[in-house]
Amino acid sequence: MRGVLDGEAAQHLSRRLWPRLLARSPATALDLSAVTTVDSAGLHLLSAAHSYAQHRGIALRLVVSANPDLTRVLTDAGLPPGAAACPRASRVQARGGRKQPVARRHVVPGIIADWQISNGEGQVTAHVTGSRRAALDRAQRQVDAAGGGVVTIDEHV
């Protein structure tokens, strides 16, 4: 990518980025070092890719140049350059020193109920009727029961 990440450029990038994310590559680096500005279409694409990567446990790294304006825009949009969207985390158990994956739960607006909770593999673990807080509490209880982990929410699915 070079220049402006606008509607047309976002469509072009989308055709290249989504197949890679959908193939569940464990990590993807997106080189934006030659991008000078990003419009709403570009931010929407990056935000959607970031949310999907986070939900699926894919490390999505945004590589940018020393352009402070672009860095600020991405950071303000919750897309910090250089940091992975969701690195595959692991923790060491106190007993035995064996590594186990961190439990992940992702909360999204549901079709069957108000909210749907899924695990890191995308399998639905619960449907919750009620408030956003009720769904987050339920997801946190699931994570706690698994020994700890991460709960994310995406209200714009």
C-alpha cells in the first residue's frame, strides 16, 4: 500500500487481506509504511480485520513509518501500530510448568438472543438474553472457570 488508504484502496487491500485472515494464518503483518492518510473506509477495514483477528487469536501487526499523524489516527481508532492485535498468548501452569492456551471468549450481538459468546475457535459457548453487562459477566465466569483468560466484545458486528 502507498498513498491514501481510501475506499478504492481499501477494497483492493480487502481482497488481499481477508483470504489470509480467513485461512487462519497464525500471524499477519500489514505494511502501511508508505500510507500517508487513512479515510473512514480504510479505518473500517482495519478495524474489522483487527476485531476478526482478535476474535480468532491471529496476530495482526500494523507496520507504519514514522508518520505521527497516521500513528495518532490509528491509535485513536484503537489500532496501535506495531502491536499485534491479539498475539497467541499462553500461560504457564503453577503445577508442572506445562503451557496451556489462555481461555478466550468473544461477545457479540446475537441473532437468537441479545448476545452470543464464542470461544477462541469460534464455537458458540452461550446465548445471553439481557444487558451487555450480563453477557460480559457470563463470559468472564466461563474464562475464570477455565483458569483465566481474555474477554473481548464487538458491538459492531
